[in-house]
Amino acid sequence: MLFYLAHAPIARGSEMWERLEVEGAPAAEESTLLVCLSTMAPQYVPLYSHARELAGFLLKNVDSKVLATHYSSSLPAAVTIEQEGVARLYSNQFRAIRGRKRIIVLSGDGSPFDDQQDFAHSALSFAARLGATEVVSVGARWAETPAPPGSPLRPVGYATDAAGVKELEGYGVAITRGEPGPFFPNLVVGMAPDYGMRGFKLGVDHGEPLPHPRSVMLILGVLSKMLGLEVETKALEARAKEMESEGGHGLPEVGRERSGIYG
């Protein structure tokens, strides 16, 4: 099933083009939308690719079903060329996995560069149509000073209401307070109540080098409590030990400014 979607012109007089290809007719049932989209800006990928790494690991280790594929002009105006020489448009997928209830994982090439509110509207509208009652967006938190490699990590996050904050505290999450939450991975949380959903942001302070195995394990540990999501993490533990024995790798020298695009 193919849906073409076009949003009304935005302030600068342009429109966000998008196409949503829905597989069959997915049933509506109580669900959680788990947003796992990281930056596509090359200079920030080593710093803020936690959500992408988590989604890649998760979907390799649990059964999933593609519900829909979303194409949008808010993603970079380029194609990705696979090893076989075949080009494709950038896209993201909605996939269904099982926890205590259905989890709709939004993952793929990455978060939008432009029209980020419109992109969030599309994601939330489709999830609401499928019965989502909450949104959990994962990703690294920008920090003034990156956590040094090998230093202790802690889960951090926030919610869209006091009950949600209390729930996160019960999972051992340190609550983010008194700071902005920029760009799509945070916008999608803040917009969730407008679609009848509670919103949560869950992550860690950035600083652990790629592929962030300790960070991914930490986030998965909270998700297992929140969503009843069980996944074997021995491969992540092994990779973390390898990186420790190698002495870790420092972060690249790039500007870590709030005007960057990350998640």
C-alpha cells in the first residue's frame, strides 16, 4: 500500500515532500513508538550515533516485521550507493517487535536535517494511527564535557509529565533538568502529547567512542524494564572488553556545538 503525503507550505514558501509505503494493512493495537534515529551529519556520527547503533543491534537480535517505509525531503538531498553499485533514496522504516506490548521501532538512515517538526508530525501521526500511546526516543545527550572513554556511564532522560519523570526515576534514570533539548530526537518527545501520547527521552552523556557498546547496553537495560524488551547483550559486552583492552579511541576533534545536528 502506497501513500503520498504533502504538507502545507511552511514559512519560507516550500513544502516537505514525503512518501509512506505501508506494508499491507497493519492492525491498530496498543503500542510504544521507539524512535532510534541518529544524526546523518558525517562530522557528528562518531559522537552521536547511539540510537543507530542500538537499533542495528536490536533488530539483528529480535524478530521484526516491516510496517512501513518513509521517504522524505527532510533527509539529505542525496542517494546512498550500495556496495553492489545500486542506488537508493534515504529512508527510515517502522518495524514491529514484541515486548510486553507491541513496540514500533522507527529506525533507518537517520534523523531529518530540515522540516523537523513536519517530520515528527508524520512519525507521530502514523504511530497514533497504529495505536501508539507513548513515545520513547533514544540517543546521546549533548554535554559540555564529553565523558572520557572508560568512565562510568549513567542513563539520563526526561518525560512530558511528572508521572513520566517519576517512572524514569524508578528505573534509575538521572533526570535532565534546566537545559534545551534540540532537534528531532527531542522534538518528537515534546510533540507527543499533542497526539495523545506520553513522551520519554532516554540516553547517556556522549563521549564513549563508536560503536558505543557500554552506552547501548545501558539504554537497553532501561528499555527492558520499561517495555519488557529482552535481548541478549553478550556481543556488546565482548566488544566493550575489546575496546577496553585496546585502550579505547579518543573522540575526533570536531566542534561539539549546540548548533550541530545530533541525536
